[in-house]
Amino acid sequence: MQDLEDICKVRVKFSEIDSMCVAWHGSYVAYLEDGRESFGRHYEGIGYATMQEAGIYAPIYDMHIKYFASLRINDVAEIHTHYVHKRGARLDYRYEIYRESDHELCIKATTTQLFIDPQGQLMIDKPDYYKAWQKKYLTK
């Protein structure tokens, strides 16, 4: 199976730094969201627009982040988002965020999302749009 990766870049804004003048630890959660959103645009059929059209969503169930280096205001975060194939009705991603200027690794992270139907109930089976996406990108 091929490695599906997307790389996007985000500049650290003043509103994202803390009293130590580094990116606040919670800002990295938003950077992971930026990575997933960019991944969904790159690999069509799994993005948030597709989820909204289907009425089936995939909220975060589990998240792990390890911090290695800090980002500061105006640094550019290079967000590498990798799809991790797991069995079942779930979306798993692995991330690395680097500081663009020196390619220093800032964080490693993973997330797991579970699907919920329009009534807010946990889905056991994969949604049709996810099955179609997997067929398109994972069977090459």
C-alpha cells in the first residue's frame, strides 16, 4: 500500500503564541486540523465538504502529541499529514510538524476519528464515501 502524504504550510500568528513567545501547545491541535483539511483537498473524497454532503462526520476520538521543538511568531510550520490504514470505520493519521527555516522537527502526533451518522450514533460500518475513497486511493 502506498504512503498517502500531504504537506501544507502555516505561518504562526501572534494569536497563537503564549507568554513565553512560542506557539502555545494548544495551537498545534489547530495545525493538525489544518493538515487534515489540506489532506482532504489533496486526496478528494475524504474532506470535510464530502462529510457534510453525506451528513456523516468523523470527530476526533483519540489524539497524541509529542513536542520536540518550539515554533515562534512568523515561523512557518510545515505540516506533514500521513494517512494510516486501519481496519474498521475509522480515520487514522500520523503527523510531523517541522519548522520550515531549519527543518527542525517540532512535534510528532497521531489522531483517530470515528464516524457518526446523522443522528449522532457511532457507525460500525464504513460510510459509502469512505469506501469509495479507499478504493480510489488504496488499491493502486
